[in-house]
Amino acid sequence: MSKILIRGAKVLGGDVQDVLIDGETIAATARKGEIDISGTGLDAGDATVIDAEGQILLPGLVDLHTHLREPGREDSETVLTGTQAAARGGYTSVFAMANTFPVADTAGVVEQVWRLGKESGYCDVQPIGAVTVGLEGKKLAELGAMHDSAAGVTVFSDDGKCVDDAVIMRRALEYVKAFGGVVAQHAQEPRLTEGAQMNEGIVSAELGLGGWPAVAEESIIARDVLLAEHVGSRVHICHLSTAGSVELVRWAKSRGIDVTAEVTPHHLLLTDELVRSYNPVYKVNPPLRTERDVMALREALADGTIDIVATDHAPHPHEDKDCEWAAAAMGMVGLETALSVVQHTMVETGLLDWAGVADRMSHKPAEIGQATGHGRPISAGEPANLTLVDPAYRGEVNPAGFASRSRNTPYEGRELPGRITHTFLRGRATVVDGKLA
């Protein structure tokens, strides 16, 4: 493999350094100008030099919550197009949710997704196994077989549906505890959200749309952290969205309960006021909440109550979104805009520095999902899974240029900061100058 010298980047937004990649690993790091290519035993012509002045070098991003749709909904996304979108967004590893057709509830299906990820070459794909057969919430899926498969599944979730049966949830927590796995819960009490179309509040009342109360999320989180404490197992809360949920997770952590939580970029920025447009691009599960919730989520991400940012990248074909609100599918694409939204909401507001971004978007998600080789320090001997960001860039979001097969972004036409210029997967460039390699 070629040698690459990244010259003059701010590593994690701090010191300006040169970073030398040799094959799949980082060969050396030093202050700018101190890596002499000839002094390393390499001829100058052997190394590609990237002038990264003004750019920030981060460990490759890791997304613990991605919908790649394959198998079964290749009209929305495929593993190839989804991993291309991930690379464009600075990601080197993504965890693929189980709500495919057929459902990823057997060793055979998760191995299929895993192999498709290997074939794509743009990003490592770790399948998430379903907790229950067919996502029906009635019978545990083949958790052990999926873990023991070539895919080595460590995260299990019925995302899109809640594991609402307390006994089933308890058994799942007990089962995965044996091999150090984690159950990622979609916290939504189904009886409290029947017919719900958006966040329950002033806006839903004025628009006459069925309300989705915060307590539907919070009641499941309260139950599950207590179950995790009882079992002594790990639970992860998907796409946490309310101020009340933040307080529950904060309380659970104060008791020493092994709980982690994620927030999506869109819940850090957008509010239910946007639903007044009746534009289905803003229809998502869980729904966009209030400004108060948004501020609580930002503060919780900053202080570590919320551990990570996860995209919940949910692609849909045009016809599933270009329709009346009630008939529209829920979800937004997010892989290619996630880092820009985090820069806008967290870095430019002073709530996180770039080292904090690396922690929330690379180190911790890799740790939770046990993504070997990802989320590692930028130092000699480590895998060269890296992303270069130009933080000074400003531009309008244009979904026509997305690598994703779907275009259902809530940010179309909105100016956002930051641009991924390069992404490296084990030393191989997957993105160069903002374009797929």
C-alpha cells in the first residue's frame, strides 16, 4: 500500500502535527516539519503528501446506529451506497440495524450484511442483530448464534420497534451478559404512541396532529435501567430525545447502572416548530421535540450524560416522503451531514472541543460496540482509520450530491459548517478532496 504524509493538520483540534501512514497503520507522528520522508528510509517519491494546513485530523468516526436497508429495501439504500455515504461523512465503521427484509435475526442474515460490508471497501460494517424473532417482541432471536457467527454480533436491537415486554427485555439482558453484549433499546411505549404523528405539545394541539408524549420514551428508559441494574447487564438507549430522558439516564449513572445513551444530530438542532410546514421530511421517530429538549440534549452530550452521537441514518425512496404527512415514512438520512451539525451545535457554541467530538463520535461508540481497530488514538502503531475535516468551510446542503441512494434530508438548502476532505480506512483513502476515491 502507498505511504501517505498528512502535513500540518491539527490533531483533534490541538497541536499541529505531521502524520505518516505506512500501509494500514500510522507509522509516525511529529510536530509539523519534523518528519523527514527521506529520514524514514522512504524515498520522497514513494509518499503522497497531503497539505492539511487549517484542517483537523480526527480518528475515523463510528456510527452505532445506521440503517443500510439491505437486504430487502435496496430501493432506499444498499450496503454499498450506505457505506459510500458513511465515508463521505468521515465514518470508517458503522453498525447496521436489523430491521431489514428478512430481519437480521439469524446468523445467516447478519453474515450476509457483514460480507456485503467487506465487499464494499468503503467502511467497516458491523451488523446489529434483532433481539426478537421478526422484531415481533414475542420470542428471543438467535442471540448466541449471531454472536458466534463470522459477523461476531455484539449489539442487539429491535430498533424501529420497542422491546416492550418486560420479561422478554429481562431475558435478553441476561442472555447477552454472558458474552459481554449490549441491548440497544428503542424506547417507545407503543400503547402511549398509538396514532401519534409528532411531539405532544402546543404545536401538535394547534395543528390537530396526534401527539407523541415524552413519557412514552421516559417510561421505557426508567424500566430498562432498573432491569439492567437487577440483571447486572448493559443497556444502551437509542436516539434519546427528551429532557426527562436525560434526567433518568443521569440518575441511573449516579447509581452505577451500566447504561449508555445516544443522541442524533437532528435532535440537537431541529424542533417541532418545523412541523408547522407539514413537510414530511421532518417526520421522524422519535419525533422532533421542543427547544427546551434540544438545549437539555446539548448540555447532556457536553457533560457526558449522553455518551455518543449516532446518526439513525434512515433512508427512504422519494415516494415514501413526497406525500401527505400522515402517510409519510418516518426517518431522515444523516451520515453525510452529522459532523457538520455537531460542529454547528456543539463546537461553535463552545459546548465541546474537537477532542470532545472525537470522544463522542469515535472513541466511545467504538468502545460500546466493540469495534476493534476503530476509535483509537492518533499515534504510531495504531490503525490508520482517520478523517480530515476543514472546519472553515461553509456551504448549503445539496442532497443531489449525496452518495446515499436517498435524499430525505431535513437540511436541504441550510448552510452548515465543516467539510470532510479525506477519509482513510486502514491507510487506504476512501475519500479524497471531498470525493469518493
